[in-house]
Amino acid sequence: MLGFVLRRFSVAFPTILVIITVAFFMMRVAPGGPFDLERPMPEETRQVILASYGLDKPLIFQYFDYMGNLFQGDLGPSLKLRDKDVAEIIAEGFPVSATIGLFSMLLAIGLGTLLGSIAALRQNSGTDFSVMTFAMVGISIPPFVMGPILALVFGLYLGLVPTGGLDPRYGMTPDRLILPVITLALPQIAIIARLMRASMIEVVRSNYIRTARAKGLSAPAVIIRHALRSAILPLVSYLGPASAAVISGSLVIERVFQLPGIGKHFVDAALQRDYTVVMGVVIVYATLIILLNLLADLLYGVLNPKVKYES
Amino acid sequence: MTTLYTPKEKAELIEKAAVQGRSLWDDARVRLMRNKAAVTSMIVLAILVFLATIGQLLWVHDYDTIYRDRVWIAPTMDNWHILGTDAQGRDMVARILVGLGVSLMVGIVATFVSLLIGVTWGATAGFIGGKVDQVMMRFVDILYSLPFIFFVIILMVTFGRNIVLIFVAIGAVEWLTMARIVRGQTIALKGMEFVEAAHAAGVSRPKIIQRHIIPNVLGPVVVYVTLMIPVVILAESFLSFLGLGVQEPLTSLGRLISAGAQDMEPAPWTLIGPAVTMMVTLFCLNFIGDGLRDAIDPKDR
């Protein structure tokens, strides 16, 4: 198992390096720069500013400078937000993004597993039909449609939750996070429910479940202790893609609900050519996604003894 | 008494019998036609496609005509603004129809791009096998774990908001699963007895490919393509929503929803119209995809 983890890291490290390199050069090829204002500034001023950030050097030197600083843990200063380091921006935004991401994943896994299992155990009943209809709705309505609609109905018409993002005075309060979390989780709840239903239907037909029933175990014990354990495997292998989907979904959610997470910073920074912020966010998310994928694979191995890490 | 046939007549008879038999596709069609949700979806989708192509030409308003004195008019029968007007006084029906057309086109073209890359990559890997296969599929595995949306965003920023680029960018991102499916099918089919049997019976190679390989690879590919179109439409809308998709005055459903979300307090109809259109379209495509999957590959039912 340790060998497996080490081998995965040996692939992950070059992968991240390639991601950083590609992102770096793609960003620089983009026309325009961080200091192209609506009102053109004098050329000398521009040169001074560029030189102060080291942006006047040849691109390849800039790249090595950046990588050198990166290996010392320095993500550089933001080019657009004055007096802010990229590390500071990420440190401020990450808790918000992580909170909604984490709660969405928990909600999606919990509710998705529950709904999918119930649908499978009552296959072709009214319950099954309603759950699958709900899942179809969840898959067909993207977060950027669901978000505004939920905000319109629950925020504006019913007045149950405040609209307009986080209140800086109170920070992250449940009433302001509940809609973003639900919106982000809905498609994942739907996908997980469909996955769980399919695999649960297959598992409850298998011989060892019949044996467990035959020896007199109660229905809940059979399901929870025996069936769920193997039915949950497809869900575990979906966790990697799910976390990637939640992270990309958060780009939209943070914009819809005006949350100051790093996804919102990323889009703004890409549009304004704030190179260092774009790079910082890409590095954080790429590392996170690769780690989560590894974690999901390890969890799969723990739950499924058939998997050997030796090969 | 038995009738004797010349080899040529025999071949013709076999050919005829094969045509008269119920093929995989006949069975699939019968099963699909029994699926009410899928049939309804096909009818609705046909209507939507008609509206987005012919309908937008026939509609009384143009999508880019600005009526300065008719900003944010609620849905009304006056002047045929049956879904209202937007912040600049443009007719919502005309804009939704154009947006729907762009979204559907992006869905089809980008899916085709990913189909092309995915089938080529997967078939090559599966056919050659061995080391080449391992390297090629390992590459797909690595790409799978990347935060692709970030690259698409950077790509859009780099090369400007070009509609062709949207096709390529989305298609280039979505081909991975297609490659996996095609590779798996190719490997499985290579070793199948019925392929060998056909070969032993003297069926020519093009005939084997036409009669046995293509229909067997086609099933999963068709299903996946149908389910991919909504995914691609979503991806485009996602980019448009972030302000990275098609450019004004041209529009797409994602862009309309984005604008509607900003104006939902004074003018909720600018959100509701495009949002409902998008939901209905995606519903239809997903129901058709699910129906096709159940029809072609009924073992899941």
C-alpha cells in the first residue's frame, strides 16, 4: 500500500509541474496584460511597474523566477489587488470555498446513498419512480439555473434567507450558506442516487444476501451491514470525479451567491490577467483534485479487499 | 425432395433471411417506442429544434432589434412580446430561440469533435494493444484527474471568445470517456468467437467490420453521444454564464440565464424564460439518452 502511494506521488508530482508550466505559458500568451487600463498610462510608468514585478524580463526567465519562488513556498504578489499576496487571497478565500464544498459533498453522499438505496429496495414502486424523477431533475437543472431560481424563491419571494452574499460582519452563517450548499449538492445527489440504485439492485440479488436473509437476519441488518458495503463501491470510485465537479461547480456558485471564495477570484483574475492569482488557484485546486483522487482510490482498496496494490 | 441451389443463389437467400430477421436495431427501436418518456421527449425536442431553426426566422421580432422604449416589459400580448423584453428592450422570445439554436449547435458540434478524438484514440489503443495501449490509456487516466475547467477558462481568455474555439475546447475536454468506451469494446470484440466464426465461414473482412464490429461498437457509442450532448450544452452555458462564451449580440441559453439572474429582481421573466427552455431541452436529451441506453443495452432494467 505504501508502495502504491509512493508510485502515485511519483506520477502526481510531474503532473502538477506540467499543469503549472502549461498554465503559466498559456496565461502569458493571452493578449493584454494586468496593467492595460482603460486610460493608457505613460510608457515610462508602465515600464517601471513591469520592472518592479519582474515582468520586463524574457518570458523564460520569468518562468524560472516563478518556479524558484514557488519551491520556496512563495506564490508572489497579486498584480491587481494592491498590497495583497496571492497566499493571503487564497488563505481568505479558501475557508469559504472549502466549507461549501465539504458540506455539499457530505450532503450529496448522505442523501444520494439514502435515496438510491430506498429506490433500489422498492424497485419499480411509486417511491422508486419519484426518486428517479427527482434525480432526472437534479441532473437536468444546472447549478447556475438552480441557484438564481432558489435565490429568487426563497430569498426574494418567501424571504426565508438573506440574499446578497456573505455579511462581512458575521462571516459564514448557516442561513447564508444553506442555498449555495444545496445548489452545489443537487446534481451530485442525483448522480449518486442513480449510481447507488443501480449497484444496490445488483447486490441485493446476489447469493450472499440471500444467505444472510436465510439465516434470519433482520432486513435492516442485511442492508446496512452486508448489502451497503459492496453496493457503495461504485460510489467510492465516483468520489474523485465528484470532487472535481464540486470544485468546478463552486466557480459558478460563488458568483451566483456572491461568496468571496477562491473560485470567484480565479474567474476575475483570469479576465483581468492577474497572472499570479490565476497560477495560485490552479496550483491549489490541481493539487487538491489529485490528492482527493488518490484518497478515493485508497478508500476503494480498503473497502474492497479484492483490490491489490502490488500490480 | 430437396431443392439444390447454386452457391450464388444460396448467398442471396442467406442475405435475404438476414435482412428479414429482427436485428439488434429493430429490437431496440421497438423497445424505444414503448418508452413513453423517450417518445414524448423526441417529439418535444423536434419541436424545439424546429423553433430554433425555422421558428426564429419566422418570429415577428429579430433577436438583436433594440426597442429603446420597451425596456423590461413584462410578458404581454402587445406587440407580441409574449415572454417580455430584456434590459435593452429586446424581445425575449427571439433571444431565447437564437440562444437555443446556438446551444444545440454547440452541443452537436462539440460532441462530434469529442467523438472523433475519442473513437480514434480508443480504437487505436484497443487495436494495437500492449505497451502502446498502456501508455495511451495511462495518459487518459492522468488527464481524467486534471481540473479541466481551469484550462478551458484560460484557453478562452487566451484565444478570445471565438465560437469555433468553444467547440474545440469543450470537445477536447470531453473525449476521455469516449476513448475508454471504444477501447473496451474494440478489445472485447477482437477476441469474440462470432468474429472468428464469421472469418472462418469465409466472410470478407469489410463485411465482418460492417456486420459485426460496427453494430457492436455503435450501441454504446450512440448511447454515450446522446448523453454527452446535454453535458456539452451545460459546459458551454457554464462558460457563457461566467462571461466567457459567445459574444453579444449573439447569445446562448447560458448567457441569457446569466443576464436574467442579474435582472431577476426587477424582471424575473428574463430569467424564467431561458431557464425553463434550458431545463426542457436537457430533460428531453437526458430522457432520450436513458431510453436509448435501456433499448440498446436492456440488461440494466
